[in-house]
Amino acid sequence: VGVYHSYLTRARRVLEWFKAVKGETKILVGSRSALFVPMKDLRIIIVDEEHDESYYQRSEPVYDAVKVAEKMGELFGLNVIFGSATPRLDHYASAKKGEMKFHMLKGRALGELPEVEIVDMRREERIGSFSKTVLDEMEKTLNRREKILIFSRRKGFSGYVKCEECGYVVKCKNCDVSMSYHSSKNVFKCHQCGYEIPAFGECPVCGGRLTPFGTGTERIERELVRFFPGMKIARIDREVIEKPHEVQRYLNGLQEGKIDILVGTKMITKGLDIPNIGLVCVLDVDGLLFIPDYTTNIRTFQLLVQVFGRSGRRGRGKAIIQTWNPDDPVLIFASKHDVSGYYDLELERRKELSYPPYSHLIHVILESSNPLAGWDLVKTVVDKLRDSYNTLGPSEHPIFKLRGLYRHHFIVKVDTPESFLKDLQKVLKIYKGSWKIFVDPPGIV
């Protein structure tokens, strides 16, 4: 068995490459780059957790590893298996049409699917970041000597810092986004470009008091230490985890009783199989549902189903969602573990709007140092394409300024990307700029 991924040293990657080419490696386990290792006598490709957005590489060369695996199967006559509790929507649609074989497991190999409770925060007593219902359930779980996972979409202490007097918000000088407060380093940090500055408490505009708003993993960890003294609490996010294999140390801590409550971001949703987790809590799901992107709903649904799946791996566990929108269909279907029901609903919506999988979506972004010149350029390009193609935009990107550059974008929906991309290439040869082109990306924002 060989292993191939970008965290290996260059020498180790070369060694694994040649072992695979010579046929010494019979099974190669790796990240998306492993697909390009020319294994001798390759017969089958298995793409695990196929829904994961990390299979789509946004830096050059841009590619979708899931589509690469499909194409390899087609070209070389290979069997390709895609696995996920929440499959890609296009694969689900293909399976319904009989274009792909679809196998659904009727239950867990061990344990049962957890009970899911939706807590309406409009009617709940709130203590810090937590509802009383969640805190009571956590206490019961700890009394049973079971472990708890807490999911938060944000790292850091707070999502943004705002003046209580004039409304000033601390923003990154390089990006059009608010900076988060990180109490462990006492800094304001941009999660887009990494820029950070020492934290300050006085508003530079009016001299008023700056206050952190929103919940992050650091704040949750600090509150839990206060609520449950004596419990062993740990946090995993990109601030404390630099390499994926470091997560294992925390998982071992859960299994060995060294950790009672684990707080984390998206990385805790990925394939953790810990038998003694009795409760999973999702604290700030509403922020995920308000992202301006046509893929927001299904991405949130997939994340919820995945994080719920960490509970009750060997028995009947429980999961709780805190929300101000308890009637949202995403939450209702996710709480029932009804993947097919939600996917059918999402397919109806996509069909009405002619979004993938009923079309292909091309997302084009222009980056420029001058926002006015950038707008003129992107508008000219769209005007050249509008008569022949269904274009949406142009407009400022939701994150307008990123790493010092201003971004404008537009979207094109087409039946076949190849012909459009040829026409686009001809236009962009005339109207040169820093263009980024994404075909069927997992998200726009």
C-alpha cells in the first residue's frame, strides 16, 4: 500500500511515484493529485467523500478531481466508485436517470442514526453562545461519560469587531471583509489573506469602545471552560492544526478519555469514527444559510448530515441544531436524515432556474488593481457575449476586494461548455486582463 499527497517530502513523493509505476504498489491512497500517478495495471478508482469541495482545485491548473476520475474510467475502461453519505447532486440526478449505478445503504453497520433536535433560538433562554437546552443536554451526556462534539463555522474568538457608538467595523486593508478577533494572540486577523494586526479596543473614528460580535471556536472554548469546570476541553481549527495528520492526536484524546468536549470547524465533519460520542451540537448554522450562492442550501445540508453522522457511531446518539429559522427546509430534511427527499426538492428548484445539473455554469472573475478600469473591461467582455449566451452580470464579486485586488465577475449558463469556452478565449485574447475561469465550481463565493 502506498500513500501520495502534497504533505510528503519531494523525495518521498518521487519514491511513491516510481513504486506505483513499476507495479510494486497495489493500492495507492492519496489526495486529488494521486489521480495523476500512472499506476501499473490500474483497474479501479474509489473516490471517498466525493461531495467534498477540496476535490475542486481553484488554483492553476484548475480541475475537478471527481470529473478527472470519471474521464479516466471512460478512457481506460476502469471501474470508478464514488462514495458519500451525501453524494454530489449531479451524480444523484444521473443515478435517477439510470446513467450511473446507485447503491444506498439502508442503515449503519454499527449503531443507529442519531436523534436530531432543532432548537428555536427565538424562544430559548440564551447563555453566551449556547441555549439552555444545549447546555442541559451537554450535562446529561457528560454524566453518562460520553463525549461531545461542538461545531462552529468560524475560527477565532469572534466573527467581527464593531464600535458600539458609530458602527465602525475593523476591516482588512487588503480585502473587503471584516477582521476576526483572536484572543489567544490578541490580534485582529483576516481569514481571506491572513493579514493580522495587534488588537485595539478604541474606535479610530470616534474613540468609542470596540466590541467583538459573533461566535468563533475560541469564544466557545472559553465559555465551556466556565460552564463545565473540571472537564477536559480541546479545540481544533486551522489556528491549532497545521497539517491534517495532527487531527489524529485529538481523536486519540477522545478515545482515550483525555478529552471530554471537542470544539472544531469543518474539519471535525470529515470521516471521524469515534465510538463514544453521544452528542453533536451545531451552534451557528444560520450564517451558512445566508451566503449569497445558489449552492448554499445543498452545501449546508451536506455539512449538517455529515456532522450529525459523528454522533452515535456505536449506539443511539443525539445531535442538536441552534437556529433562528427552525422551519427552513434544509434543517427539516437534514434533521430527518432524508437525503433523497431533500435532493429531489433541490433538483426541482435547479430545474426551474436552469442551474446545474440542468446546465453547465461557467464562473468568470476579473481581478484588477483599478476598480473603475476593471468594471469597464468586464462590462465590455459581457456585452460581446450577451447576444449569444445566457449571462448573469457583470457585478462586483461578493468579496469585492481580495489580497489587494478588486474583483468583478459574471456567470454564464450553457448546455455544452466547450463551444462557449472557445468563444470566450477569442474574446479574452482581445480584452486582456487577469481572468479566472471556473467550470461547474462547487460554489460561487
